[in-house]
Amino acid sequence: MVNKINIFPQFFYEIDCRGKFPYLLEESYKVKSKYKNSTPLLQKDLIYASENNNILNEIPSFFPLKSFIQSFIFNTYKRKINIFSSWINFSYKYSFQDFHIHPADLVGVYYIDIPPKSGNLLIHNKSNPLHSLDISLYSELMIICEGDQPHSVEQNFNDTPRIALPFNINFIK
């Protein structure tokens, strides 16, 4: 199921991928055990971000997810893409993602594991960032939006980490 949601009049895509890639939870822990944490020292106890920032292009178990993303973007935008960065985040208790944008044509995130009370995604109004839309997250949800779309993620209040795979996309000219 895919919903195109128009807001502010911005839009983003919310893609229900339940049942398509259930093995990626185990694969994300393999990535964590293989690669160092690239998170700055001040946040290293709250967030793990894989030093490998090219997960979708380099780790074969993630290739089916990459193909799914490529197909979705081609069918939606009628354009080919380059996924130029992708990484795994483990957001532990009390961690959050502050307001930010990405230097890309499109940005996406695939939520691998979302425990209860681990925070929601906030899509902020480009014209007035104080206004936002609160998106309830669940495991195996994918969100895709424009790279300059301001967003943040609320604090995780669960003892279990929120696990996500963010990715940046540029259209091939």
C-alpha cells in the first residue's frame, strides 16, 4: 500500500513494506557488529551510525531493498537514480534526531524495527518549521520525500533501539 500525502503543500511518500524484507533486522545487527560507530563522541552512547555509509550499494543482503527503492522511484518519477549514501542507525533510549535536511534530490528512510514509544517522525513545514505533521512509525515502513524537506525524529523512550536505514538519492541527469 502506498499513500501520497500532500501537506503544506509539500508531499512525501509513506510506503508500507511489511513482510517484504523481514530478514533486514538480523542483517542490521550484522552491520553493527562489522562496522565502527561514526557518531560524534558526545552522542556515541545514544546513537550508533554505521561508518559504512553505502550499505545499499555494498552489502548484498540489502540489494533487494535497493531494487525496490529504484523501482518505486522510477515508477513514480520516471527517472533513474543514484543512491549515493545509506547507513544503519540504532537510536537508543533518550536519543532523537534534531531538525535537519539532506543534500540530495530525495531522501528516504526504511524503518527496520520500531518498538513502542521510540519516537515519531516529524515532517516540518518548509515555510514555517514550527508547524509539523507527526507521523506514527512502525517496523518496515519507508518514507521518501524531497531532500530539502525539514524533518526530525522524537526521542526514544524505549529500552530497545529504534533501527532505521536512511538513504540519499540524486536523479541521474
